Amino acid sequence: MNMQQMLLDINPLPLPTLENFLPGRNAELMYMLRSILSGKEKECFVYLWGNSGCGKSHLLRAIVTAYARKNAKVVYSCAENHYPFRGDSAADCFALDDIDGLDASGQAELFSLYNRLREDGHALLLVSGSTAPAYLDMRQDLVTRLGWGLVYQVHELTEEERVQAMQTHAADCGFTLSQEICVYLLRHGRRDLPSLMMTLDALNRYSLVHQRPITIPLLRELLRVDS
């Protein structure tokens, strides 16, 4: 049984929430997002930026999930679904992920949406990109507006924090994970937390199926791609 087969047997990951996001150095950002959800923070425009895998998409989806649970109308858009926010300004929350991928037409639509929402003053616009607004390769009037609201860098977890997260997850699942296994995973696999946790679940199942302890050789065996 190879890695792909093992992953098929793993339950899907839970919906992203603020509760299952490991904050690391993002405590201030998390406080601000919770304040928005509770109504304590009145800022309607938030821009998040950071490297791939830092958790921007998780946070955007978490806010969308929270709004949806309150029966609010939400719009989540990203490059993969071609940013279908265009022409829609009736939502209570707009979450636009990885806006670096917007073409000229998309940038014009976002500029127009920003202006409409600023006039209405009720909906939240949460946007993410790979870099701070001033360094985006986009039309200047849009860049200026993206910098008017709250701007936060989403900091990646340190290696020690990722190891801690993996070991905590393993303990919650009832098995012990050595530092050696964690470091190997960080060196030879995808480093984002969802992928790491899925691999750990597959590794645990692989260990149980074959009745073998979790070791580096067992992990290598699991990660090997067979036909």
C-alpha cells in the first residue's frame, strides 16, 4: 500500500477555523481577526501577506466559515476559481485570496468593489497577496487602496513550532513522534501544516496496518511512490 492509497483512507481535513490555526508569531493578527468577528473592531478592509504556506488561505477560509455560520452571505475567490467576485457587491464578507493572479480586468473589478464597499461601509473585504501592498505589481490606485486598511504580514511557523505542532498532533492521535521523524518530514516533504498532518495520519495508519513501529525506514517506505 503506497502513500496515495494511505491518504485515501484518511478522513478529510477539518474546515479551517481560527481555533485550528497555530498562531506562532501571529498573535496580534489573530486578536484583530477575532475582534472583527465579535464586532469590537470596525475596520472593514484587511490585507494579509506572506510566503506560500504561511497560512493566509487558512485564515481567509476561517473568516468565511465564521461568517457563513452566522448565516451571512460570503464570497471566497482565488486564482483557481477565477475570482468570481466580479459584479457581486451584496455579500457581508469578501475574501479574495492570492490577488497577485488578478489580470487587468480583475484589478479593475477589485478597485470598483473596494470603492463600493467603502461607500456602503458594512461589508468586510479581506484580501491576501504574496507581498506588502507597496510591492505588488498592480495598478497604483488599487495598491494605494489596499494599503489604506489594516495590513498584516502572516509569519511562517519556525521549524521548532512545526515540530511542536506535529508532536502535539501525534500525541492527540495516541502515538509518540520523535524529533528525528519530524525533521525528516520537514526535509523531504511539503512543509505546510495540512500536508504534514495528513502525512502523519497516513504514517500512523501505515504503522498500525503493518504492525511496525514508526521509524525513519517505515516513513521512507510510506513516502515511496509505487505504481
